Amino acid sequence: MDNQTNYLPNNTSDTEESKKTATPTTILFLVFIVAILAGFSLFAYATLLRDQNNTTSSTNSWNGSANPSNSDELNEYVKRDVRQKMFRLLGYSNGFGYESYNSEDGTFILGNTYMPVKELISNSLTDSLKVYITLETTSINEKYCSYSNDKVKSDIDSTGAFDDVDFGYSTIDCISYANANTDYNDLFGEDIPKITDSIKGRFGDFTYGQNIDGYYYHIMGGRGGTSARYAVGKINSITKEGDFVKVNINAGTLWIERGSGKLYSSIDSEEVYKSYGPTNTGWDDLETDLGLTDEDYAGLKTYSFVFKKNSDDIYSFVNVE
């Protein structure tokens, strides 16, 4: 009895200790399970949120195409792209004169003395003039080559296009056909033609050479004079209609000669809107010297430069309205 009496309490004590040991273990196990489930839930939620953010980002930002949605909303890339193309058509980056654009009010001044603006406005650009605009305004970084290079000289001489050019005073741009074609296609939406006859004079001095893997040769230089012409205007809006985007502007022409200037009310110089000078400022700051107000810009003729989206989602120039 004594042994049993001593045994039973001891057995009961072991059982209680076992229960005390098991309870924390069970709690820890349950906590572990709950933690796993909570972690999984958080992971699933984070994944869903990330996917939603990615979807929003791909819809609202530039993702490789000029216009990722079919809505009439225009993203900043498209606006900047068509604006720069319009500036190129009017003469931007031709290496001569003055270029200025004020993003705050949309006003611009572009030196375009050597650009076929009348043909542009009348929608009568020929293939040769389109090639000229492309070569004159391109920013392709492979441009300079020397006539003293035997291969270049042979290629140019074989066309007979520049027989009367003094290369001692002229710089030659050499642009591969592949790169010229990419740039031309981006601007005009078609492949660049291979024009082997030089277009001489005011809007000329270029030719396609066939002996060195196909290069366009474009002569810069020899363009002196005492007068200069500028496109002066203001961008009013950039709008989208289906596959078409229009850059809507008011613009005129500033003609400066020997210190005096005349601002015409249209790009093709029809009527004089305002006269200047003679001035001693040298026209160093045209924006300040012109002193144009919003009312002045509104008095200039309105134009719409029309661009159409192609199969690569790139907007190329169509015409001027």
C-alpha cells in the first residue's frame, strides 16, 4: 500500500508535467502555422498589387510604342515627337541660324533660310526636297567625311553630281543609306529614294553614292549672305483624332536684312505684320527684340501639321492644313 500510495501521486505528477510540456509545444506549432498562412497571404496580396501597378504603368507610360492606347489621350512622348518633327520640317537642327522653343508658352523661333517652306506649306514637296530636309536636319552621328579619302572621292566623282564644287571650302556629311532610310522613314513614313542626281542651288547639294555600301553625301558650306529668315510662331495645341495627330500653330516669317526686319503674318510671307529696325542689337536675342505678345501671335496665320501613326506606332508627317 505504501508503495502504491507513493507510486500513484508520482504517476499523477508525471502526467501533469507532460501536459504542461505539451501545451507550449502545441501553441508554438499553431503559431508557426498561423505565421506561414499570414506570410502566404501577404505574399499573394503583394503579388496582386504589383501586377496591378505594372498594368497601370504599362498603360500610362512610354513602353516602346508611340501610342500604347487607342484613346484620344496623348502621352508626352508623342507630343514631343511630333513637335520635334514639325520643327525639323521648318528648319530645326540645320546648323544655321537661331533656334529657340519656350515650353512654358509654346512659342518658337527657327532659322529656316535654307528650307523649302513654301513647298512644305503648299503640300508640294518632291522626293528630292524630302531627302534634302532629312539630310539637312538629321542628328545622326556619323556625318563628317573627307573628300581627300580615296574611296569617298571615287564614290562622289562617279556620280558626276559635284563636279563644280570646291571641296576646299565645303564640309561633306556622309550618311549610310540604312541610317538615312531609318530617319527618313520616321519623318515621312516611307523608304528614302536613291537620288543620284545632285539637286543644286538653294535646296540642294546632295547625292546618293553607290560604291561604298550606299551612302548619301550632303554638302554643308558655301552659304553666305547678309539676310536671314526665321519661322516665328506659337503652338496652340496638339490633338489626336483616331490614327492622326495634329500640331496646331499660329506662325509667320521674320525676314532680317542689314539690321532691319519684317515679320510676315504667314509662313509663306504674304503680308507684313510688323516692321523692325534698323537695329544695333545684332538680333542676339530675337525673343526679346521682337517683343511679341499673345495678341501678336494670335494675329499670325494658323496651320495644322498632320501626322499619321504607321504600323510601327510611329507618327509620320502627312501634310499641312
